[in-house]
Amino acid sequence: MSGVRVLVGTRKGAFVLSADGRRERWEVSGPHFAGWEIYHVKGSPADPGRLYASQYSGWSGQVIQRSDDGGQTWETVGNQFSYDGTPGTHQWYDGTPHPWEFERVWHLEPSLDDPDTVYAGVEDAGLFTSADGGQHWEELPGLRGHDTGASWQPGAGGMCLHTIILDPGRPGRMFAAISAAGAFRSDDSGQSWRPVNRGLQSEGIPDPDAEVGHCVHRLAMHPSRPDVLYMQKHWDVMRSDDAGESWHEVSGNLPTDFGFPIDVHAHEPDTIYVVPITSDAQHFPPEGKLRVYRSRTGGDEWEPLTSGLPQQHCYVNVLRDAMAVDSLDSCGVYFGTTGGQVYASPDAGDTWAPIVRDLPAVLSVEVQTLP
Amino acid sequence: MIRVALPSHLRALARASGEVELDISGPVTQCTVLDALEARYPTLRGTIRGHGRGPRRAFIRFYACEQDLSHQDPHSPLPEPVTSGAEPYLIVAAMAGG
């Protein structure tokens, strides 16, 4: 029988949650790398045994781990992330120039077809790639070197490149998103980039046509329809129907359009999920009710999903990389909270149950669908 | 033989238990001790100091013989009790983090 493997990164280690296709009974493995912050763990689409993990500590900085057996054993690989050439400066919070400094890897995106090729989105915002399974890393400098790069400013959480999406239908096309610079697209395998932020309206940016400076929290794409992109911005849920050339708002009847994650149903490209959060100052669900909102119309019309989720006294957050979907016949949806719960829905969000309740704060959730 | 004590999170990363013992030919300095440590345990590269003999990471400290050596010249000789193996060279995770 097919199964799923949920890869959870937390403030104090990684956890691997496994179940068969019914997704009722779970085995929990971990903590792996106990005590370290695990920003992200993701498996290779080309080889489900191959996993990459971003491991970080304030004492000792960045470490990258690789597994070839689905997370049972791990090998420490390369952790040297050196910006290409003379890094230069970006803008600091006070508007002064600040040297580009590598801090950590936020997101690891394995290639769609080569287990040894993987991309890393880092803070300060840059894009790196490895072609040897993570042993050696090289920057793709065209992104950070874009004409606007020197004007990028960090968001409250740091200037992180947190989203990397590879277009399965158009080799060479990829998307990246940076807080707080915006969304970017490459059509030449990451060699050159341009901002794709037309239509975004951001409080605090007086120019409605500002090319960069937007606090994009997350992008999502359905692989069967790669020109349609969804975005959870700092405020506003947005949609593009032309691969980012233009965006329009689809927040519709959401109780608040602030939030972090956004994801797409595995089999229904118009079915999307967000977790509304009260505001930028109050990073918890409105009214203390943890509600996932689902749109079956590609946005604008949203319904709350509450069955099995706490509907009182709930003040957790769901971070940008902490939601994922599996591709079983009945699409499973998963998310983790800063309170340490990982919730699963085996029926596309209709009902939810916690897999685990008491992990450290969850930073990321990914899922692998296994044969 | 030089004895090196690692903080627990680096012992786990290096898969080392207890103190690490290193043989160093030539001058015994903080720099050559770290060179030998990183050669024995490549997974520690970049976690104590920057790659390529880079600067000490901000929240890592070096002690020996009840002295804080963190700000001393990394190329200065280490105290005799360290070079003789009587005392360990301590790599310490500063009281920071969470």
C-alpha cells in the first residue's frame, strides 16, 4: 500500500512522521539533530530516499545534512556558502548600505529530475545550487546581482530567500521569493532574473508601481498549470495567471488576508489553502480559532475548515514553509504550528487530526508520497 | 598529544564521544589545533571558525588553563600544560541561544 512521509523541521530538531495510505496511524522518528534549528527538510522528487536538511545554530551556524534512506541515517555535507565575487551591499533597516552576509539556509529545493542537484535559498537573500548532492555550493549570482539588489531591505525576520519553485513544464523557468524584496522569475535556469511584482499593493510603499520592496511570504504553483501562481503576501492573497507578469487580489471573504503559507491541492489546481492570521502585530488566528481556509475557485470565495482544529484559546502561528500536500487519491493536507502541533487532513481539509501535539515550534513541513 | 574538549552539540555533529585527542607536529597554537581538529572531523568545518582559517564564530569561546584565549593571537603558542596533554583545550558554546 502507498504511504506518506512527513518531514518536519522544528526549533530543536527534525522529525519524520510516517503512515500508510490511510494516514490514520503514525510512526514518529526523531528528534534528528536534537537541539539544532531545522529550517527545512525536503525530499528529491527523483529519488524519495534522498532528503536534504538545513541545520542551524546560533553558536555554530549552518550545517547541511543529506540522507539516502528516507531519513533513517544522515551524512553531513558541505556548508560553505560564499557569495560570488565581491558581495557589495543591500539596504539595512535604517536605509544605510549593509554588507551582504550569509546567515542561514531557509529553503532547500531539490531538482525535479536529478537527486544530486539541489537549490538553496539563503539569508541574506541569495540563491545557491549544488550539483554533487550538497557537497559543494555555488551562488547563482544573477538574482542578488539584479539592478535592484542594492535596494533590497530585510523584513522583520531577516532578508531571506524562502521560496523556490521549479516549473516542471518549461525547463529553465524558476521562481523565487524574498522578504522583503518580492517575487522574481528566471527563464534561463537561474542565470538571470527579473522582478515579477506588478499588481502588488503594499502598505508602506508609496509607489504603487514599485518594482521591488514587497513582503512576499509564500508562492505556490500547481505543476499541471504552471502559469498560475498563488501568493500569500504580508497582507493580501494574490493570484497571477501569466507566470507572474501581473497579479490580482483574491482575498475575497477571508476574515483577514494576513498570513504566511499558501498551498494548492494536488489534483485540483483551483483548490488552494491559506491560514489567516490576525495581523502583522498579532501573529495568531483571529478569535483564537485555528481555521484553514479553502477556496475551490482559485481564490475570492473561501470556506473555513474547522473540523478537528481548536476553536477556542488557540494562539499559535503557522509559518510560511509549514504547509504541504500529498498526492494520494484523496489529497492529504498537512501543517505545523509554532505550538508544536502537526495537523493532518486525509480528505483535502474536510477533517483534521493532530499527528503530534508537543513538538518544538514547527518551522517547516514537507510531505513525500511513497509508492 | 593534545586534548580538545568540544561542546555537546559539536560532539554530536562530529560523532565523537568524550575528549578528542590530536597529534600535532610543529608549533601548537590555537590555529594548528583547529586545523588538526577540522582535518580529523571535516564536519566541524565552518562551525567553530569561518572556512579557511576564518574568524572565530561570535558565540564560540576558547579556554585553557583557566584563561580565556578567545581574543588572543591564534598563532601564539598554547600554554605548556596544553601542549603536554596535562590540560585540555576547551571549545565552549557561550551562554547564549536558547
